[in-house]
Amino acid sequence: MTETTSGQSTHTQLAVVGGGPGGYAAAFLAADMGMQVTLIDLEPNPGGVCLYRGCIPSKALLHAAKILTEAREASVLGIEFSEPKIDLAKLRSWKEGVVGKLTGGLGQLTKQRKIQYIRGVARFVDAKSLEIQAETGSTQRLSFDHAILATGSRPAVIPSLSLDSPRVMDSTGALEFADIPKTMLVIGGGYIGLEMGTVYNALGTQVSVVEMTSGLLPGADRDLANVLSKRIEKQFHSIMLNTKVVSIKDEKKGIRVRFEGADIKEPEQVFDKVLIAVGRAPNSSNLGLENTKIEVDRRGFVPVDAQRRTVEPTIYAIGDVAGEPMLAHKASHEGRCAVEAIAGHNVAFEPSAIPAVVFTDPEIAWCGLTEGQATAENRPVKIARFPWAASGRATTLGRSDGVTKLIIDPDTERILGIGIAGPGAGELIAEGVLAIEMAALASDLKLSIHPHPTLSETVMESAEAYFGQSTHIYQPKRG
């Protein structure tokens, strides 16, 4: 090969571009299977957006928010706390410590597996080689037998609302916690905006949310989203639905925002900070894809087949850059599938259920077929619900507003989907994933003995409710 300006020219069996949950999972499995692996990412250690600027730091802060909320709500139990004192610098340091511990651990695992880790930015020269611009400024050429593209995504922007101001943040900026603003507007009622809104609200910020559609969490079933909506309506300053932000302007006192919507009482409002959280966009540009046969679709995603292979037989794509849902656990499983395919195994990425979790308070989780999807597809299903007001464990937690529901095929009684709203929903949803993947029937869940008193019982009792036999709710027989 032709040498680069740094004089380096190397070859690897597998090049993985991007060190997030998809990329490092792929690299680790490939190394475990005996492949020579090179992993390329700009960060000091693997982890990607999820560990450095997404999943992990946000969940660490959500844990802090939960502690604050529970302390304030403990008075109903007869326990009174003085108002918590928040050391923002220490909170920020703790969050960064969590990130450092996990990414440092991944760095150690990379070394133990003898994976070559290059800090830099990679571009395809052709379907068999990459040019890597190292963070030191040097460049090198790397040829490969196969490559896995795992470059992830970035916060989406609204061009009409772009404003170069420290008062306007995306999700990355929101996690830095430069200060705790008195007031904040969250543009976007999806999971990112609501999670960050939950954190800032717990820390004392007066949070307002604006959403273009008629409800929060547009992708979730309404009965699940409503459990969250009812709670945060009491906590947040305002929730503006069916409303657009038409302009933002930086002024001396803050960011002036102009709204447009039928029910808006104050068309112009001023906020200390504005968080724009309107989704994420794939990182598929500036990768040298034009030097290959790969063409992105209209949304910027790289098309792949069931093995995560692109139109170039030597190049695979996984995670956010390869399409929705943009979830870390989906990326990890795609990465493992791609490696298995490269190794020549007969595999395909064909999950029946990819769980989604919104880590607000309460948590919202679902997997498989949703009730909304069934309605849109005109697909006959039966819905079995168990209200947490009938759960002994939920009552002991003072959180009886949740719900667990099953989406069931009326002919076969097979579990097609499950949705949960309530504390710990993100942990409970795994049982639903297994049930769907194993083609379990409602009777299988009904007959599986669940420990008492636990929230997991709500899954069992949802199945019992389907048969009209739930112990803790009365269902009159229909004549």
C-alpha cells in the first residue's frame, strides 16, 4: 500500500469505525472469536455518545433527581427532611466519575483483548481501506478485510431555531450542568427532553415543555404516556401541546421565545435557558462513503440487509447510523450479528421485540407490538390491563398510578407486546421481551409464579385479567 504522511501503512482483519455500544460490542466479540481487530474513535476510551454524553451521565443525574424527589415526597409517610442543599460542582464531579469508571473499564477490556485502539477520525478511501486522521494530527492508511461502520448519531437541529448562545443547549450541553437556571424551556416532548426536564425540575428549575403533537412521548401508547403526563403536569411549570416555536431571540434577560398554537395564552415568553431536544440525526456524512458504492437514504441512514451488510460486501453498518430505533442495546446486538456474519455464521438481525425505556419518573417501557401500531395496521388484538392501584407492592411505594398491559393475539393467545408505566418499568420490561421472543402465550405468564409482593406480579396479573381471573381486580362476567 501507499504510505501516508506519517509513514504508517497497516492492515487489519476487522476495522470498527466508532467506539460506542455497537462498535465496542462488535470489536470485543470479534477479538474473542480470534480476529485481528482495530477500533477507531476520537475518545480516550471506547464508550461513544452513550457513555460519554448520553445514556450513562443522564441516568446518573436521573438517579440524583429521584433521590431529591423522594426526599420531598416523604412527608406523606410521616418523614420530614429539610430542603436539600445541592453542591453542583460535586454532583457534576460524581457524574463524571461514573463516566470515567465505565469508560476506563472499557479501555482495560480493549487492552486485555489485544485490540488496536486508534484515537482519530476515519474516512473510507475505498471499500478496502481507511484513512485515519489521528488526534495528534498525523495520518495513516489502514486496509481491512471487513469494516463495521458504527458512527452513531448527534442531536438533531432545527435550522430556523439555530442560535449561537450559551443559553441555548442541546442534550450534550444540558448534561454539562454549567448552572441551575431558574427557568428553562424544553423544545420537544420526547424521551430526551422529558428525562432532562425531570432532572432540572428536581434540582429546582421551573421547567416548561413545548410539543408540536397532541401528546407527550409521541411514540408511546397514550395510556402509558398519560401516567407520566399526569404526574409531571403537577411538577413542571407548563406543558404546551399542539404548539410550535416560531422564533427564539437572545436578549439581556434571557431567551425570548415566540409560540404559535390555538391554546397559547402567552405567545411570547422569556426563559433563562432553552433545551432543544427534537431527536437525533445519523452521523453518516464526511465518512468518505462517496468513495464506495454506499448511498445513504433521504434521512441519512446507511441501508443494510439482515446481516447488517451494506451494498459493499466488505462493509457493514450498525446502530444509529443504520436506522431506527436509535437505541444502544439495539446497536450492541446488531454489532454482534455483523461479526457473526463476517465469521461466516448463518445469522440475521430479526428481533421480535426491541425494548424502549423512558427513564422519567415514572418510567415508561414497552416492547413488541404497541396498541397504537395495531390500530394503525388494523390488526385485531386484545388488550389486558392491570392497574397498579390493585398492586400491594405499588401501594407500599406510594406509587399506585402505574399500569401494566399486554397486547395479545385473539386467535392464538400469543403475547405480541407489553407496555408498563411506573417505577422500575425499565427493569420489568425484560420479562416481556423474553415472553415475546419465546412466543409465550398469555397462559404461560398466568401460570408462571411471581414473587409477592413485587411489581413483577403486575405482569402475571395482566395475563390473569385476560382470562377474567385476576385475583386483585374484580371483572364482572359479561352476559
